[in-house]
Amino acid sequence: MEDDDTLSKQRSPDKIETTSDNPSHPHDTQLYFSIKDTQWPIVYAVEYNIGFLGLEKLHPFDSGKWGRIIDFLKEAQMVRDITLVRPVETSREDLLVVHTRRYIDSLKFSINVAGITEVPPVACLPNFIVQRKVLRPLRFQTGGTILAGKLAVERGWAINVGGGFHHCSSDRGGGFCAYADITLSLQFLFQRVEGIAKAMIIDLDAHQGNGHERDFMKDENVYIMDVYNRNIYPHDGFAKRAIRRRVELESFTEDEEYLSKVRRHVDGALNEFTPDIVVYNAGTDILDGDPLGRLSISGQGIIERDQVVFTRVRTRGIPILMVTSGGYTRGTARIIADSILNLKNLGLIQCDEAEFLPEEPMVPSIPKSRSEGGLFAKFRASCMSLPRSATNSDISASQNAEEGDSVDPP
């Protein structure tokens, strides 16, 4: 059997292929691109957020939390629009790296999407609306996770403010997860990034991550650690076979017990297996009061959990990709933002070029209509029509009358 050094340099072709109908060789994609030194490896697009006629309110998932996380980070003056990374929406060909054609085609039927998202009225909507208002945001988030994997390798860490659809596998969705973004991100890395052959998934969402578990069931080079409430969805006994380090919690587990187990098992996992990258599924549905997670972890407990994972992984020099996954109360956006700020304050994530990028001076632009054409011509005409004795104030009044007292925004 090959040693770890050999495995990290070359991944055997049979490990690249999934149950997808696509061949294993890389296709042309728009998802991977370079970013500026002055950008945080934090990936987000406004398209992440889901909203359509209030239908999103029929599921407890906070479908606008991703934008609110960014708002909190902006308020803290950590990020600006120009220092964030905007991903590209995944294409059909991108998705077929992992997904079967049959599964992707099944999403053309609104009733199937309704079942996956657990919002029954979606079944009554024309599919073009479902594609635009429900699936397109999820495709953007999936593109974000794929890109963030590349950025994590380049920068040592990356955060996709969305993603973490860990109930979706190559041929089935569920639990509000329509695309297998974790599996996709890893398969893109295995195919396209030299030196990435082994991965660890640390899944700390309240639910079992049965999607990526099914996808990597037979892959010895993907180590899965999963800590979840044993009493809630999805109860996937088959998928549990893929978990190398399984920690099943009882409902309403509290901070002390939870954090003790996280510390012990993260250390144990990293001592057993040395990955080339870690994917950290950082669900916040463990929060006390979450209606679906049914655990009793405080907001501070979540912040400490993230700190534990980043500290253990980064001190070993392993790239880490974080996705935000589940979280079904409005308070989770604030907690995620506070956790990211805590990681920055501790120096576990940093990008000085982005943090200290000077503010661009606000120089009002002069609209074209005020130059040689448009307004300038009108102004000249108004001047010529005034009596020679007209004063400057008369000219200003004439100009305002022409413009209707309106000023274009800078």
C-alpha cells in the first residue's frame, strides 16, 4: 500500500470518479478564478438570499441570513464589497462532475424541488420560477463552496458565507439541500489542484451529514467526522457506515459536554489522519432553542467551537474551508458574524491587504450629459437666450429650471 506522501501527490483515477455520468477529466469551468491580494477569501453574493412571495417563510430556514451575516461584518468594518469575493453560479456541466444527469433533470419538476426544500407550495409554481427563485440561489452558494476550496488551498483558509448542503448526494436531495456542494468542492480540488488527494470533513451541524457520507462511502482518502443529534433527521443508517469518527449526541446537550467532545474528537481525528484540506461544516442549528437541531448550545459555545476547529487545523498548517450550513433562528446570523470576527481577532484568519485597504476618496463623477453634449448644450442655449444684462444668479435659475432641480447621484 502507498504511504501518505505518495497519496498526497497523486490520486488514483478510480477515486476521482463518482456516480456522475461525466467522465473524470476536468471540463472548462468559470468557477475557478484568481482573486486580488486585497480581497478576503470570504465568498458571498447577494444572490445567495432566497425570497419569493413569502414562500420562504413556510420553512424555518432563515433564507436571508447570509446577507445579514455580511451586514454585521460590514458594521464591524471588517469587510467591504470590494474586499469580498463574488462567486459564479454553477452550470449544468459543473454540477455533473458529481451529480447524475437523471438527478439534475429531476429538478425540472417543481414537485421534486418542493420535496427537497420541504416547502409544499413550491410544487404549484411553474418550474422556471422555481429555477430562478429557489434553485438559482443554491447554485450560487454551491459555486461559492467550490471556489472557496481553491482559495483555502491558496490562502490557508476560506469561508463561504453560504453552502453546507450536507444532505444532498450525487443522486438525491433532501433537507433543503438540492446540490452536493461539499462533494463538488472536493472533487474539483482532486481533479484540478496538484497536491490535494486526501480530505477531512468535520461536520458539526446538528444533523447527520448523510449526503457527503453516501458520496464518499468507498473513498478511503476522505475521512469523515460527524457530531450530531442522534434523535433527529435524517436517521440514515446506511450513510453512517462512511463515518470514521462518529459522535452521537442526545437532545439538549449543553456547552460543557459538547465542547469537551468536540475538542477530544477533533484532536483524535487529526491524529489518525493527515488531510491535505479540511472542510468544516459549521452549522449553527446546535443553538439553544433551534426548532430543528434540538440541542442546547449557547452562542458563546458556538464561537468557542469554531475557534477550537480553526486552532487545531491551522496550527497543523492544513488549509481549511468553512461553510455555514444549517441554522434556523434569526439569531444565528449575528453569532456567525461574531465567530468570524473572533477568528480574526485571534489571528486565526487574516488578510492585512484587505483589512487595511485605504478607503477610496469620494470624488463625484460628472455625468456625460453635463459635458459637451446633453446638459452643456442646454446650458449654452439657455445662456444665449438670456438678455445680455442677465446676472449669474439668473443663469443658475435658468439651469435649475432646465434640470427640474434634480442632481444625478455620484
